[in-house]
Amino acid sequence: MRDTVYVLVFEGFADWQVALALAEIRRPGEWEVRSAGFTREPVTSMSGMRVLPDVSLEELDLDAAALLILPGGHLWLSTQVEQATAVARRMHEAGVPIAAIDLGVLTLARAGLLEHCRHTGNWPGQIGRAVATYAGHGQYDANVLAVADGGVVTASHLGSIEFAREVIHTLDLYSASDREHWYRLFKHAVPPPWLAGEAVEVVRAA
């Protein structure tokens, strides 16, 4: 049963970019979130959180994997880039969706996963400049902060809320209407109908 979401952690990874998505994944209590490192050695996130990976990338269980999340962060070592690229390709070939944000998108480009699916990134031209083999220029969408297509989720570093929305959709969490209400709440502070009355009462009380 595919019930495990793996998130790549490494020295300097941008933890805030994936935090909201991970919180929503864990909320229903049906999914297991596991951190995966290049090794099992502790790493420190960009915001200073020390994380001990649950597994190394070599230990990922493809049969249990429901999603692989690749955050942005500091530049990786060349050997780590190669390892992450190989893992992304292997996961995708096994039918596991992959969600990448910020510089994590470059890993998908190196793995050749962006050539035939609509995708986005930090800004037009960045992927092509960083990845010589990138051939997905025609599929790049500069008008969105995050998009899901073909088993791949990509997002700009400015789109952590949109990224979380696409991850929620990919895992089929909540109903379509609840997902829209969730997005409006976190993006625009518009409470869902079932909370609107409570919000009014809070304002009145203040």
C-alpha cells in the first residue's frame, strides 16, 4: 500500500517551502511522512532546524511511496545532484508522483521529467541556464506559481501555498470544494462557509 510521503532533507534545505504541505498531509492521519537524506547523518535546515533523516535515499521503499517531495535550498554537492536525479527518475518510472519547489525543480529537469509536462519554476530561463540538457522550454508556464501535470508538481520559490494545494490535490486529500476553500483561507484569509459565522462573532467581540 502506498501510504508514505518522502521529503528530501539536506544541509541547508528550505524547510518553510514544504512545511504547509507536510502539515496538511499529516492532518488526516492516513499518511506517513518520512524524511530522506543523502545519508542518515543529521542535517540543518536553512532556518536552523536540525533534522535526523528517517532513511537514506538508498533505502526508499518504492512500493510504499505515495509521493516524493524535493524542497529548494542551498546548492548540493555534485555527487548529491547525481544521486537525487537518479532517485527522481527511478521514482517516476515506478509511478510515484514527485513534487518539487524552487531549486528542487532543477532535479526534475536533470532527470528529463519536464520535457512532456506543463511545469513552472522560479522565473523563465532559470532552468535552461542551470541544466544544459533541459528540453522543456515549450512546456514552461510563467503565469502560475505551481502546477501539477503528468505525475509531476513544480512550484516557484514564491508559491509555497500553491505548492501545498497541488500536493493536496495530487494525494486526493479533501473534496474539490474543500480544497478550494482551503486555498482561499490560506492565500486570501477568506474563511470557509462553516467558519464564516465564527469569524464574524470574533470580529464583533473584538
